[in-house]
Amino acid sequence: FACRYHGWAYDLDGALVSVPNEGGYPESFRRNDWGLVEVPHVESYHGLIFGTWNPDPVSLRESLGDMAWYLDAMLDHDSEGTVVVGGVHKWILEGNWKAPAEH
């Protein structure tokens, strides 16, 4: 697993195995201190994976709220694979600026 933003890579056990420019970190930096931790609740929606550390979360669908409409519009194509391409669309979404750039 590799983080596309930071470039850090992990093995299947969650251990950090690669850090770009590792020499630029302080001498106190140790890979074994930065492994992945288990996420207690994971759900997927149209192939996107969401996780929370909340042990008693509301459903993903409820958490997505009105944003689910946008995900459906972008990700829920018909069974024949048809994609409708129209004119220019401009959407202003309140959210993390990195999400559109990474996906």
C-alpha cells in the first residue's frame, strides 16, 4: 500500500517499508514507529473505501448525506459502461482540496 500524497509505502502487515527522502527526516525518525494501525470500522461505496476509528459509527450512507448524490453521479455508471459526456461543468464542493487532485 502506498500513500499517493506522501509516497510512504507499507507492506501487507502495515509496516512502513519505504519513505522518499528518508535522509531528510531527523535522526530520531524510525520506520517502526510509523506503521499503519487497524481501523475498527470500514465500509465501501462504489469502490471507494472509508474507515473510521469510531467504535459505534453511523452508517456510511448516513455520513455521506447529500454528498452521495455527487458520488453516484461520478461513479455509478450503467451496466453497459456508457458514460455521458456533456459540456463544461463547474462544481464547488466544500471539502479537502487534496481529494479531487488525488482521485
